[in-house]
Amino acid sequence: MIQAELSRAERLLDHMQIANQAPRHVGRLVGHDGGMLEATGFSRPIGAGARIRAADGQSVRAEVVGFRASRAVLVPLDQDAPLENGARVEPDSAANMVQVGEGLIGRVIDAMGQPLDRKGPVLANGQWPLGGVRGNVLDRGRVLERFDLGVRSVNALLTAGRGQRIAIMAGSGVGKSVLMGQMIAGAEADVIVTGLIGERGREVSDFLETKIGGALMNRSVVVAVPADHPPVLRLRAAARATAIAEYFRARGKQVLLLIDSLTRCAHAQREIGLSLGEPPAMKGYPPSALSLIPRLVERAGVDSRSGGSITAIYTVLADGDDTDDPIVDTARAIVDGHIVLSRQLSEQSIFPAIDIGRSLSRVMADIVDEDHLRAAANYRRLWAAYEENRDLILMGAYRPGNDPTIDEAVERRRQLLDFLRQSSKSIIDADTSIAALVAEFGA
């Protein structure tokens, strides 16, 4: 089980080391186009690493992202490096392996695994493939065990399971990061791996100090890449965070993986795809940007061999509050549940501003009892009745007594909203959340 997973990673590492010791296909830079480099004589596959000898004698890392005729197209991981025409290009097989181990716990690293927290070198000697270890789909276990996230409305109405993949969808400034911070504080996980992808630099420091500080950091790993970094680094950061989570899962750990945000990963892939000449398919997104999402999300889940799991939470930015955006729609189709945040509720100072009617947990029916399901269904019935008739109610066009369900929904509207409200600093466990739901809304 665990040994089989680790041995497969070790065999892959050995194979890559042998390939690195073989006669190298040294190439030369022959062109530069919009941040992309072209090299001749460099026969390496897409995703392979490379080292380019810069004008100052330093080695600059790069990644193969495509081909143009017989030339390899590379993206440098350092866009400010002094690269010149004819520079030597060499393979770098170590670029596709991730440093893993217990020494990562409590550390903050960048997309290349270098420490950002000024605590010295990372003392972790394990290796894991950046793209993950491909396994048998039948080794993926079912989601049957409840996972406490510390948020009353989520625990009671959108109950999560251990190994579930959840997307938090909302426009900008509606409270995605705040809700994610609440979930981190209340989660029952052995290891918490957080990928801060494309965030503003200020938000990285704020996240570390306000949402994952203190004792939480003692079981956390943070991979951070701000928005001003090259797109290939943003993609590598998401892949590195996922690879670290996979390593701990293979050791039987219960891992919570958070990627903030999945949209910025897709934007990074869009930049690369358009630079390579891919046609924009849907609202400016090339096919590679949309196919990135299932490749990344499918790496999370339950491993039936090791007994470990990755419960993953991905934030998804709905541009202009458009929940039919291609990225939102693609993410919603592949995850096991989604939480939609409402700007209307946030403007009423209701936090977390979860739109229960548009949110869903696809595994809830498998992990809760009948009393809980009936209470949740009753809550949803009242919520839907009010939302469907909101305009009539607010205009005074609805006459009480015409429909008992609408009458009950109007009467209990404040109770419905109060059940959602929770301070960002409070944690309400699953048992307390479910008991409150059954007591208030049980049939």
C-alpha cells in the first residue's frame, strides 16, 4: 500500500536520474517571443525542465511548454535573467521532482521549493513527482466519513466528507478567503497544505498572520507565489502543493489541501496557451486552460491502499459574479460539491454569505442519517420558497394565506438567516451544528 506508492515514485526518480546521466541533448537559444524562448537541438518532452546558461554565467531554470516545428518552446522561471541568443540549454530532470518530508511542516516555500520564511534550508530528503504518480482508478476510495470544517452552515447543510473535493465560488470581495480561513481553523486534519496562487503580496502575509498563525502552523505547509510572478511558476506552485499533499496521503495521513485560487491557475495556463498560438475556445480561454482543472482536481481524494485522504478546497473567482463563467462551470462539473457565496447576502452583513439554494454537497447523502437529511431538506424547502417569490414578497404583491409554504418561509426568514451567521473567529463543530439544525428545522 504505502510502500507500493513510494516505490513507484522511487522507480520514477531512478529512471529520471538514469536519463539525466545519459548523453545530453544540448540545445541553443535561437529566438525570443513574448516571454517565450525557442531552442534548437533540445529534444525533451512538454513539461521537462531545462537550465539555460545566462550572460552572467548563472544557470536559469526553464520549462518546455510546446514546440514550433523542430524547435522547443520554453518559459524561463526567472523573467529578469540576462539571456542571449545562442545560450546553451541543458536538460534538468530534477525540476520535475518535489522535495517532500516531515521537514516541510511549519514552513513557507515558493514554487521551486525555496524557503520564504527565513528559517534556513528545508530539511526534507524525500522526493515526489511534480505531476503525481498515476495509479489505478479503482484504488480511489469512496467518501463515507464525515469531515468537520468548523462552519455551522457547511457542517449542517453542506456536510463534507473526508476525501471530498469542494469549490468555493464567488465574485471578488464576497468572503472566499475568510471562509477558507474559518475552515482551516476548524478542520480535523493531520496536515494542512495551502497553495496561495497569484495572490497580492500583502495578502500572503495577512493570510499567514491571521488565518494560519500560532498552533495551526505546526501542522501546515504553505506554498506561495504572488501575482507578479511568471505564469509557469503559478502553475508549478499549485502542482507542488498537490504533490506534497499526495506524499502525506501515501503515508496514511488525513490531509486538507487548499488552493486559492483555481481561477488564477487557469489564467496562468491561458497566458501560456495563447502565447503558444492556441485558439481561444470559450470566452478567451484556450482548451489547455480548461483541461488543467480536472487534471489538478482529480489528484485529490481517498487512497484505499494507504488509508490516507486529501480533502481539497478550491476557491474559484466568478468574474463579474458570473457563475456561468467557463472556469466556474468546469470546476463545478468536476468537484464533489460547491459552495456559492452571494454578494446580496454579504451586503446585508451576513457572513459567511452562503447561498444555500445554489450550493450542494454531492456526498452528503452517503455520510449523514435520515433525521439530518430531513432537517436539511426542510431548510432548503423554506429557503427556495422565499427566493423564488422574493420579488412578489418585497413588492407586497403576495397575499398571506395563499400558500402555506411561502407563509412559513416569510415567517421564518430571519431564523433561516440567523442560522447562516457565524463570527469569522468562532468554530462550531459538526455535532453541535447538526443538533441545532435538527432542533430548529427537523420535521
